[in-house]
Amino acid sequence: MFRSNVIRRLAVLALVLCLALVSAAAAEEDPVIVRVGRVSYPLSLALYSYQSNLDLMAYQGYSPTPEEKQALISQTVDHLVELALIQNKLIEAGRNDLTEAEESLVRSYAGSVYENLWQAFKQRVEQEGYEATEEQVTSWLAQQGYTLDICYEEALMAVRNERIIELYCPAVTVSPEEVEAYYLENYLLPDREAYENDVPRYEREIMTAGGEAFFSPEGYRIIRQILLPYPDSVTAAVNQLSSSLEEASTAMDEAYRAVADAALAGADVDAAKAVYRQKEEAYTALVDQLVELQMSALSLVKETTDEIIRKYNAGATFESLIAEYGKEAGEDAGRELLFHPESENWAESFRAAAAALEKPGDITEPFVTNLGIHIVQYQEDAPGGVHELTAEEQSALEASALQAKQAEALQPLLQAWRTQYDVETHPELIVP
């Protein structure tokens, strides 16, 4: 597929992963949901497909209606029927089995796909600040259905699809004009509509989730920062206040639940509301204390920040100042950050300071966040608009467009094949 991205694959394995597994794969307690000719599929496979697509919708912030869920069930079952038809035809043509060399290639490819998924997930876990053993990563992926066997079956289905195309649609080709139309319809125009005027959605679905887009909102800047740590005295006080804030937040949540419980019970909620307001005021007072404490750090490091700004104005490069003063180390030191004034991913003080910079080369006055004391440089504007395809992406696009046209050419054949076999389906087994 053109949108090949391992992070997105972790969000869901789409319908194409519901591969043609032989009926022997289904345990006796796993009822058959689709049977076509010699091939049948277990309920568990259909459930995995159905739930994966629901997971994808949830991941994208969409909640399907009951009617949409029923439509998805029908699509899931129908797709399994098509896969079974393909496998029946390959069995009849003597093209279903693999040679030893082909088997080796498929397993090797499946192994590399699984390794990429495994590493990508482990990296995401670590980026979230958690630690996980290799066994835990493998176990979690297996619980979600991401196994080496699934990757093998996906690769095997790709081989079967190529073979059915060779047998029945060998003359299908795609012109440059068709490739361009396919790109516009399926990638560029949908991405433009989704992201051109919605920076938060672009950052949620593309930047944060690790997706890919063929259109980016205008207005992004490339920035870098010098991050200074809080003085030790402030750090200790911040840690203590943060602990108190956590306790106050828990108390406020409990008070809110008490209000809800009283309302559900039909009791007088005034007393519960008064307690909640008290807890809320206590929490707000602690937040104010934390902000005041963080702001006090500016005066404690003023000599250092004045020195940084003086050196920069005298001609020192921001990169050299990062190396000399910055808290961040290793790959994080001086790394370029994409910033947009409409972003929701930054602390308010950070967004306000960075957005106020007028031109490349400008730097902010020192400001604070929970991470420490920042000085940000506006480095340059980031390109927006239409994403220019690389040669590799163009090649992948052409292959994807050809596959789409081949799949379209295969549809009339699949409809005709349905009349040649006994088709048994049980969509009622999937409860929406």
C-alpha cells in the first residue's frame, strides 16, 4: 500500500489482514462464519477484522453509529467471501501452494515486517516514558493479534492476490494520467480537506501518531531551544508542590463524583457542591503557587540568561549556545522542532512566546514551563502545502494505483464466481 507506515500499522491491521486461513486453523469452539467451496474461515478471524476497524475509528476520534457498525460487519463478511473465492480459484488452478524458495521468501519478508512492528511499538512505549521488557512487548502485541503468523498470512495473501491477477487480469495497466487522478482522489485532496485548516487534527493524526500526509498546513516554523534546569532549591519545592497538586486533584475528582452520586440518588446536591468548590479552590491555589514558584526561577538564573542573550546578540551562534548552556543532551540537544501558533501541543507560555517571534533569527525572552527555563529561536519557515513526492514515493504510488485498478478489474469476476460455489455466511455471529 502507498501509505506504508509501521506506526499506523500498530493502530490497526485493516481488512486486508483478514487472510485466507484454511479451516484447520479454527478450533472446534471457534464457529465458522464464512464457508465458500473448499475454504472456510472462523469467527475469530472476522471478529479480529471487525474490531481492528473499530479500533481505527476510535484512534481517529470517530464513534460509528449502529447502522455504520452493521455496515462494517457486512463489509467484513463480504471481504472474507472474496478471499475464499480467490483461494478456491487458486486451488483449482494448482497455484495455491508455494515452492520451498517462495516459502522462504514469504517467511523472510514476514519476519522483517514483524520486527519493524515490534521495534516501532517498543519505541512508542519508551517515548511515553514507560519501560517494557522484550517479553512484555511481544505479549502485548500478541494480545492485540500482532504475531509473526499474522504477518506471514498477510504476506501469503499478497502472493495469492498477485497470482489471481496474473491468471485473470494480466493485461491491466495504468497510465500516468490515471496515476495522477488516483493520487488526487485518494491522497492529496482528502489530506488537503482534512488538514489545511485544522492544525490540531494534523498534529494529532500525523505528527503525534507518526502518520504520513500529502498536504501540510501553512504556517509552521522550525524552532530550536535552550532549556535550562530549575535551580536545585526551586526543583525541590516544585516536586513537593507537584505531589500536593496530585493529591488535590484526586480529592477534587472524588468530590465531583460525590456530586454526581448525589444527583443520581435524587439527594440534595448543595452540600456536595460546596465540598467540590472547596476542593477546586484548594487545587487552584496550589496551581497559582506552582506558577509563582516557577516564575521565581527566572530571577535566580537571570545572570545566565542575560549572558546567553548578550552572546547571541554579539554574534554567537544559537547552536554553540545550546551546546554551552542547554540542559538537553544527546540527540535531544538542539534538535529542530516544528511549531505552529495554532498548535495545542505546547504549554501556553511556550506557545505564546514562540508565536510572538516575528522573523527567522529572533529569539524569545526567557520564560518558564514545567520543564524548566526556555529561550527559543525562530530558525526558519517550514514548507507547507502539497508534499513533493520522492522518486521512491512516486514508484510506490504507481504500484498502488495499479493494484487499485487490478482490484477493480477483479470485482466482476468475483461476482461471477459467487454463483459457482455454495456460499455460507453467518454475520449474525458478530454482535455490534
